[in-house]
Amino acid sequence: MAVIKPFKGIRPVEELAEKVAALPYDVMTREEAENLVEGNPLSFLRVDRAEIELPREVPFNHSSVYERAAYNLEKLMKSGVLKQDSREVFYIYQLEVGGRRQSGLVACFSIDDYLSGVIKKHEHTTEDKEKDRIRHVKACNAHTGPILLFNREDVRVNQVMESWMKGHKPVYDFSAQDNVEHRVWVIDETNVIYELKNLFSGIDKLYIADGHHRCAAAVKVGLDKRKGVLHGDEEYNYFLGVVFPHNQLRILDYNRVVRDLNGLSVSRFLDRVSLYFDINPIQNGEAYKPGHIHSFGMFVDGGWYELIAKPGTWNDEDPVERLDVRILQNNLLGPILGIEDPRKDKRIEFVGGSRRLIELENMVRQQGEGAAFALYPTSIVQLMDVADMGKIMPPKSTWFEPKLRSGLFIHDIG
């Protein structure tokens, strides 16, 4: 059963929350991060992406980067921009965009639940990315960005949170540059904290939606700190997260662009694709966004096509093999375009669904050849089916929007 713990959050003073809050470190390039912090000395990217304050030739994983991250975090605290709550509390973090709201509980989650499988993952992690976040956590002695989690909706949890939001004023309420509204409430009443802990103790599964590398790093740091020490409620035995009901989260499509056609002419390429997919040209020339599972949009040679996977091209009994990202990989990207390992192949680029399809088209036009593929979004239910079986999804299967902001909650691991 899930264990959650209140904590003494380190967070911005109310009037500066908007300036501190920053997108996650891993959704942008260094150049984009540099542009985002320009003119804003309080941006939390100066902690999470501290290399932006160092010369360009300094690699992201140089020791000076982690030293600068710790320095910048301490500077925000010493200057009074960040303050630590005096008692252990929970928080509610609500994001709203386009009239759609999602309200999550900010808490600390047990690394033992991660190790035992109560907290379920669906992605592989890579050693270099884990090492980066391990070094960052150790340097800052804190978890600086929350892990995005979800549970199957529990009406009782929703009711407690809704009641609190209706009866209390948020401590933060601001709209970010991308038009996402952010609101935060502090749950500081002992009886409500106890009730939420008790309700989660009856939940047998939590799922990681986003932040697998940060989560794995937090667990490894915790295990390292345990060595030779009796452990219990020490802060390093928990990691920072926000858990939402599954039906409030939104997954967007995660699209693909391939640089060339693997030496094939366009006609030969289409002939080979037709063995696995029904191909329907889009006559009006507009970008094609798939409307259902097992359908794909493809841009090649200046035109868009609808692809529909033919029956028998996937195994419907396996929750991984019936995913659209796997169908595309197994029947087109691998055998036709030669993309055998999409994690390592430099010919493929992944584009989150927050980017418009016209951008996929432009990427192909700029290359002068190649193809783009628009996918129907993976569903939350599909993700849970994969995780429940202990399986791993193909790389770049899900893109969650809106993104949680870093800097609003920091967990001191003591």
C-alpha cells in the first residue's frame, strides 16, 4: 500500500513565485534555457540548469555545474526568495489550461514503495542521465523538481482535496508565459493530513508518469545514505512528487521525424509501406492528425498521407506490442527505414505533441528529404496496462502536458 509523507517544503515567498517557477530542466536545450532566464535572476533554471551561467565549453556534467547549482539554491534561500515551512504539511498543486484543470497532492513518497513495485514505472533509464541527477541531488542536498505520478481515481481523495480548495485561499495563483495557470494550497491541519495519509494507505498502486530519471536518482541517493544506518523516517528515504487522479492527466502525441528514406526512392518507400499499412493521400494538402488508434499521419515528398495499420501487423495480446509507437517501429521505422534502436540512432528526432504538425512538415522540408510521422496519443489506460504487467514502453511513448513547474516545492533530504 502507498506511503505518503508530509514535509517542510522550501518554496518561494508568495510575491516571487511566478519569477522563480521554471519548466523542468529536461524539456529544453541549453540555448532555450539561456533565453528563458534572460532578465530573470530568480529563475529556478539557474539551479536545475546551472551550466547556463558558465562558459559554453563547460559540459553539463562538470563538477563546477553542480557546485554552481548548490550555490544558486543557497543564494535564493539566504536572500529570502525561498523559505522553508516550519512544520510538515501537504500541498495541492492545480494546473489549468484552456479551461481544463488537474489538481494533484504534493507529498513525499517512499523509496521502498519504488523498490517493491507499489510505485510502477514504464520507462528504462540511462546511466548517464541518472548520474547527472544523482550528482545534482547530492550537491543541493535536496530534490528540486517533483516527480509526476498518478493513481487510479479515488473519489474520497478528490473530495478531501476539493473541500480544502473551496474553503481556503491559494498561496500561489499566477499565469505563466505559456498561459498555464498555477495555483497552490497548503494543507496544514493535522486531521486532514492524517486523513489523506490514511486514504493513500488503501491505494495499492501509484504510477510514474514523468520523471523516471529523477526518481531513480532520488532512490539511489537514499539507498547510499542508508549504508550502515538504521532507517525510518529520515527525509532521504522519500522523494518529492505530485500525484494526480489518472483521469485528470493529459497525454499528447509524441511524433517522429526521420532524416532520410534509407536510400529508397519515394515510390519504392511507399510500395514497402503499403505492405503493412493502407495508404490514403490527403487531397487538400493539410497536415493530417490521426483520429484513432492504429492510424498515423505521414509527411513525405511534400504531401501528407493517412496510414492505417493492417490487421495482423501487431500482437493484440501484448500491451506493449499493440501500442502505436511499437506498431510504427516494428513495421516501418525498423524494417523499412533502418531505425533499429531509436534511442541511439541519430537519424531520428522525437517531437512532443505541444509542437504543431506544421513544424514536423517544416523539419522535413529543411532537410530536403526524409519523412515525418504523427501519432495518436498513448492513453493513460494503455500506460497502466503496460506498467501493471511490469513491462517497459518504447522510448518517447508519452508527452504529458501541462508541465509541472520546478522551484515551487523543494524537499530538503537532510
